[in-house]
Amino acid sequence: MPQLAQLVRAKYPGVYDDLDDAALEAAVRAKYPGVYDDLVEEPKAEHPHARVARLAGENLPAIGGAIGSALGMVGGPVVSAGTAALGGAAGRLGQRVLHAMQGRPAEDGLVGMAADAGQHGAVQGALDLAGGAATRMLAGGARRLYTGLAKPSKTLRADHPDAVQTALAVRAPISQGGLRKLEAMRGQSAQQADAMIDAASPTARPIRAREVISEFGDTVKELRRRADIGQPSELAKVGERGRRLIAAEPAGGMELSRAQELKRTAQNAASAGYLQAKRGTVKEVTADTMLDKDVARGLRAAIERRVPDVAGVNQRTQSLGGAASLLEDAVGREGNTHAFGGMRDLIAAGSGGGVGAAFGMPAEGAAIGLLMRLLSSPATGSLAAIGMNEASRLPHGQLLRLLMSSHGSTGTPTASKR
């Protein structure tokens, strides 16, 4: 409590009960300038929680940048600068908010706070926080972080280039729960396609075997290349598969429902063959496996020509399947199933210990280390990537206009009536 306020209240008890101590002291000093300058406020012992708040307010920008930099290490060097800048800007904005909560509101308003945060973010990583750039930065950062955690193989990236984006879009974390979610969604999408095809099958033009055989071209080219390097020629298998398809064709052609059933059988056979090649069980993808894939592709194309609306559903089913394959590999990878241990813990401990040593906050540094460990884990770090991707969908242009409108509508503060 200010000493001057105590003296005045002691001399005039009850007269100034409508004023708090700070207001009373300010009023007396204003009326008698310089008279009471020898009276100073008694120093108070700083509460531990207040100390943490003060240190956080002073160091949030640097702490945010440190977290951003460490997070960038998880996603790779490309994302490091962006995440450091985002952390620095978020830290500065958090600092300004904390100051406002402590009774030190910014005189420059919301737009000034945003500009100040942007400047500090630029110092951390030359980040452009303007509307569209913020959207692209968030979406790109989310994609790179998720990719860095999932580590898709070269083959998977080639076969399913949209797997990461699909997983982010449906908010599937890199975990068993996320994998189950994707598999369930893929099953629902496949059932929707089946229902559409069953409804169209009675009146649709039947599918002929020659429509399917027309998809064998890529396999023929690959088998010829293999023969050219001295491998035993398997070109005869192409003709044999075509003759069998024609012989099995029902009189008048194949109904759509039957074609959908056989398409799925061919897809499963092809997937099993490619999986064997991936695991090294066979030297290379066999001619039969490539032909199974061709049959599945030919039946799908023939069905979609007759039921165009099913093409979008098939594409969604395929995308969900690619994302499920991505998570299946990531979840089953050695090291991802262990809660602690390894390089992630070393990076997290180093980051947290560095922050704690730099700012004299060992407990807070340990908390930051734990946070970094969570972010570097595929299961929890992918949740951060999903959050960034969701944030990228916000209408940043509208929010910026709203902030500017709010700033422009604020008038000059009026003086206190007291």
C-alpha cells in the first residue's frame, strides 16, 4: 500500500473511502506537486508466480523463436525459418497480451500489436504475415511438418502424391486411432460407390472385355524393356490374360455390379504383389501383378464412363487408401511406437535446457523440453500440424479488415469523470 495514502486516510478517516489507494495518492500529489516526493512506495517481495509472469513477459519472443526453431528441426531445414518466425511472432504477440493483462495496455491498438508481432516474427525468420502469405505459410508448414513426421517412402510419394494432404484434411493424426479413422472412411467411400453402381447397373450398357484389354499398353512396354536387357520375355502372358478375359466374358457383356466386384478383386491381387516387391520377397513386380493392376484400372475406367458421378467417389476412396498406407507405414516404423528414448529426447532436452539456462528459468525450460518432445513425436506432433492446417483455412483477409475497422472506429479516450 502507498505510504502517502496511509497517511491521508489516518488523518481523514472515512473521507476518501470512495477512492482506492493509487487514485488517492495520485490526487494528493497532483494537488501538492513535489511536497511528498520524499515518500516512496514500500518495496514488496515478488511472488514466485509474479516472477514467472514477468520473466515470461520479457522473454516470450525469444522463447517462441526457440520453440519454433526446434520444431523446424523436426520438419526439416525448409520449414525451420518459417517455424522460427511463427514462434517469434506468436511469442511477441503473447507478450503484448500478457502486458495488457498486467495493466499495461498497448497505446497503438490491435493493428499496432499485429504489426509489432510481425516485426518480431521477421527478426526470427523473415516471416511475411500478410493475409494470403499467412495462409500459404500455415498450410505449407503443416504439410512439411506432417511429412517430416510420417517420412513417406519414395514409392508411396509416387503412387499417392496427395496422401499427406488427405490425412491433414480429414484430421487424422499419425497414430493407430488415425489409421482406424482413415480405414473406416475409405470403407464408407467404397460402399457409396457400390451403391451408385448397383443403382445404375440394370440400365447401363454392359462392359466388354476389349475395353479392359486396352489398358495393357504400359505393361507391354515394361516387359519389352526387360526383354531388351536380357531377361526372359513374359510378353506371352499379356496375350494369355487377354484371351482369358474374352473367354470369361458373359454373353452380351459384363454388368456394372459384377465389374465392380472383379475390379476390387484385381486391386487386392495387385496390392499384394506390389507389397511383396516392396518387402523384397520378390526381385521385382511380376508381369501377373502388373496385369492385375491393368485389369483393375480398365474396369474402373469402363465403369466411370457409364456412371460419371462415381469417378469423384473413386478418387476419394483412392486418396483415403493412400493416406491409410502412409499412416500404416509410419505407425509401424521402429521407434515410433516407443514413448521415450532416442534422438527426439536429446533434441527436446537440449532445447529446453538451453532456454532454461539463458533466462534463469530451469522449471520453465524443462516444461519447454517436454513440449518439444511432444511436438517431435509423430502422434502428438501431427496434431500440431493438423492445427496449423486448420488455422490456414481461417479467412485471414476478413480478419485483417475487421482489425483495421476496429482500429479506425476507436476514438480518443475520454478523461475520467472523477
